[in-house]
Amino acid sequence: MGTAHSGPSADKLSVVFAVHVIEGGEQGFLEVYDRIRKSVARTPGHIIDRLGEPADDSRQWVITSEWETPEHFFAWQQSEEHRSLVAPLRKWVDSTQSLRFRVVKETVRVKS
């Protein structure tokens, strides 16, 4: 059983970026993502980045990230470095969706 709480995480920004990779484009997508991942890891305010591989044959990959504040994320997203890093993704994906939200409650596992 977990406990729900609010607190410092309420100031953080979580980002979910869903990308539909074209058929046969997985390797190209992964190479581009690796460059983005290495760059974002050095970005002020960045906490964590995760890549989720589809568990079915949907080709729907998910990138999630957490940021100390929304301002940190938007500064990175609007930077020239970000634009040049993500431009090559267009070759490997045919649709994207981005969700941004503040975490107001989270449940963590309580170890017994």
C-alpha cells in the first residue's frame, strides 16, 4: 500500500512525449534519441528522462521527463540546441503528442 502526498514535487514539471515511429524506423529513432538524451542530461533543471518501448506492435514510444520547474523545461525547449537536436526526429516519426503537467499528488510504495 502507498501513501499519497503533495510537497516539493508539486513545483516540478512532468512531460510526456508520445511518438509514433515509422515502420522500420526504430534504429534511427533510437540514435536520435540518444543524442537528445545526452544533451538534456546536462541541462539546468533537468531531473530525469525515461524512454518507454511499446509492449505491443503499435510503434508508439513514450519519452517522459521531470524538471525542477516549468521554466527550466521551457527554456530548454525553446533553445536553438533543442530545435537542432529534435529536427532529425521528423525523419523517423509520423506523429507526436506532448503533455505537460505539474505533479500535485504522488503515491509511493511503502516497504514493509
